[in-house]
Amino acid sequence: MTVDPELLEILVCPKTKGELELVELPAEVRADLIEKYRIHFRDEEPVVEEALYCAESGLVYPVVSDIPIMLVEDALPASAIGR
């Protein structure tokens, strides 16, 4: 699963309105996010592999089962992806 390139072109960081970059998430971060979002996916396992990173804000927005979670309060710090 991946973010549609056309969607990626129009999405911006909700905090800074900065540009977003599609990045791979480390395995341990993926596992934590799967557990966090499992409750929202009653009949299936959420898929978490990528995120949207904003260098300007230093925030990482997870993409869960093709849905970008674009909430500042749910964003991860850049250190989650080694930046």
C-alpha cells in the first residue's frame, strides 16, 4: 500500500503547511502503530509501512491502511525515523 502520488502533491503539513516526503517506517515503530490503531480496524489488521515527513516541523504523520493520519497530536517526532 502506498499514498497516491496525486494526493501527496496536495497534502501539506497541518502545522507549518510545509512540503511532505514519503518515508519508510522502522519495524519497531510500525509494530507500535499497528497496536495503537488496531481498535479502529475491527475485522482486519491495520497496515502501517510508510509515513509522511515534514522537515520544516520535524513531524512524521503515519499512513495507516492507505489513510494519512494528518493530526498534529498524533504525529511522531522526526527521531522516530532517525532524522
